[in-house]
Amino acid sequence: VTEARALTVVGTGIRCGVDLARDARAALADADDVFFIAADPISHAVMHKHRPDAVSLGSLYGQNVERQDTYARIVDRVLDAVRAGRRVCFAVPGHPAVFAQPTHEAIRRARAEGFEAVMLPALSAADHLYADLGVDPGAVGSASFDATDFIVHGRRADPTTALLLWQIGAIGETCEPSAVNRDGLRVLTEVLLEGYPPAHEVVVYEAARYAITDPVVSPVRLDELPSAPVSFYSTLYVPPASTPPLVPERLARLRLTTVPA
Ligand SMILES: C[S@@+](CC[C@H](N)C(=O)[O-])C[C@H]1O[C@@H](n2cnc3c(N)ncnc32)[C@H](O)[C@@H]1O
């Protein structure tokens, strides 16, 4: 089936090489052109082991380049090749649908122009987080936001569910930052303190990026988050602080006396 596709968007997962699924490997091998974004030099090298001719789009990012412009140029590069009749594979870290605007835009534009385009699922940082921190998003519910989005849209955390906040190292940044934005972390902390107690334990989490390394799990008090060890790979896990109240009328409507397991 892959032969017929004009565009296949794949995710390389989080653990370099190890997370790359079989269908993604096949898509990389079958494509005429491979474009990729790699999280670090080792991932870059691993991609070139699969496809020595793969073209990195990393140079389109820059500290003085608006991220939206970078995304537009990435999509243009991928679409130019599709329009030229090439069968293209576009690979990004993690799951290609998760916090990854250009992948969705490339698929949307390719389809709008009449090309067959498919996105393959992959392991995201959240998948690793659930396993490493023992979180079942179905047990208490869960919500996931980009940290900047969470702040600027005045979103309210529900302290009875799990909360995942992404991109906490680059809060409020429109270009690629050179260092973690500690002012942004302070603002995020203030916003979270509206819904959680200062001593609530949150976890700054970094999934293992290589088969031979361990995840970095840093539990901190919420009010100490601004000085916590945060990197550009960190995701914040905020566990629930309380249990949700039962609504007796709704239990009754389901003819229940207690919550089913
Ligand atoms: C642009 S998003 C890409 C997400 C990716 N597509 C995925 O499926 O996980 C970058 C954000 O993903 C999260 N992330 C990426 N690598 C991670 C890792 N090794 N551990 C934890 N979170 C990670 C962080 O929140 C980071 O700011």
C-alpha cells in the first residue's frame, strides 16, 4: 500500500531507534524522499543509518526565526516534493500528531491538493510518562495542554484529574529559545497555585531518549517549580489533588449505588 502513497508522516518515538515501529521503518525505506526533524545529533545519526539521503529540516529552526515561519517552510519543503511526484516520508520525534503542527498541516494540504496522505501513529512522550510514572489516564481522567496555551487562555485545571503540561521549558517563546524561560515557569506556577496547594507534589518528567539511559523523574513541590530542573524535553505531570464528588442523582439515573471499577 505504501507504494501508492504520495505522503506518509511518521513518528520516530522518544527512545532513539528503539521506538521506531515496523511500519514507520518500512515507510522510511520505501519513500523516494525522506525529510525529518530530529531531537538531537544522535537521533540525526540514527535517521541517516536508515536513510543516508534523508534531508534534515532542522536548519529551518533558528533563535531569531518565528516558529510559525519555520513550520510554514517545513510544510512547503515537504509539499514541493509531493507536487514533484515524489513519494515522500516526513518523520518527526514522538507521535506525529501530538504537539506537532506541521505534520497535520502537511497532511491537510496534500489531501486538499488531491494526493494520498497518511499519518502513522507512534509513541509519544505521554505514552512513556504513563508507563514510567504508573499513571492510568482512565483511572482519574486526564487533561493535556501546551503550557503557554494553558496560561494565556485562562484555562482552569480540574484538581481531581491528572494534568499534563507540555513545552514547559519554552513558555511564551515564539522563536527557538537558547535557555529555559524561568519567568514563564514562574507565571505557570502562579496560575497552578490558583487550583493546587503550594506543597502539592508535581513531577518534572523527561522520558529516556536512548535505550541505555533512564527517565529523569524529578518530584518537586509546586511552589518550587520555578527553580526545578527543567529542560526543553520536560513535560510536567500534575497529579490530582483531590477526588471528585459523586453526583447522587446521576448514580441513580444509572441505577448504581457505587462507582463501577
Ligand atoms: C514539539 S512537542 C513534540 C511532542 C512529540 N510529538 C510527542 O509525541 O511526544 C515537544 C514537547 O514534547 C515533550 N517531550 C518531548 N520529548 C520528551 C521526553 N523525552 N520526555 C518528556 N517529554 C518530552 C515536552 O513537553 C516537549 O516540550
